[in-house]
Amino acid sequence: QVQLVESGGGLVQPGGSLRLSCAASGSIFTFNAMGWYRQAPGKERELVASIFTPGGSTNYADSVQGRFTISRDNAKNTVYLQMNSLKPEDTAVYYCNIRRTYTGFEVWGQGTQVTVSS
């Protein structure tokens, strides 16, 4: 079974950037939807960004539109989230998710902490 490992989180000042990576232990070729979610303390998990294949269409939460970019590299079995112009309200645990929308099967990563603070 495919397993996901996130990395790239950490502490960054407001206005800074981070790139999160989500590496899969196996092929992600058959997973047609991949996304990043986040959960802040006391809040529900929310979808941040998602990318679909074929075609590579993406969608973003309004709160991150224009600042975050999701991408995937099938050859490396990796999904990325480039986060720019970070704000304190972006502070959360970020989770990677991959899904086969035609079956509903999905896999979650363990999460990586992102803290935006001066």
C-alpha cells in the first residue's frame, strides 16, 4: 500500500516562503486527485489546494489563492505545495492526501507543522 511522508514544514516569519513535499512510497500514477489540507488548533481540517489528472487542473481555497501553488511530479511520486507570502493565519499542521476519485480510496500523510510567526 502506498504511504505518504510530508516534509518541508517549519518556522518562518510572516511574508516568508516554504515548500512542502509529499513523497509516496509507491507509484501515484493511478491516483487522479491529490491535495493538501491543513488543520489549525481548535479548527476543522480544511482543503488548501488540489490537483487533478489528467489535465493538471487545480483549485485553491480563497484564503491561499495567489500565494500557494500545488504541483505533482509523477516520475518522483511527489506532490508539492509552494507557499509564498505566508501569514500567521497559515499556521497549522499540513496534511497530504491522494485519492482515486472513481473508487473513493484515499491515503493520508502524517502531517507536517507550519508555524508563521515573528
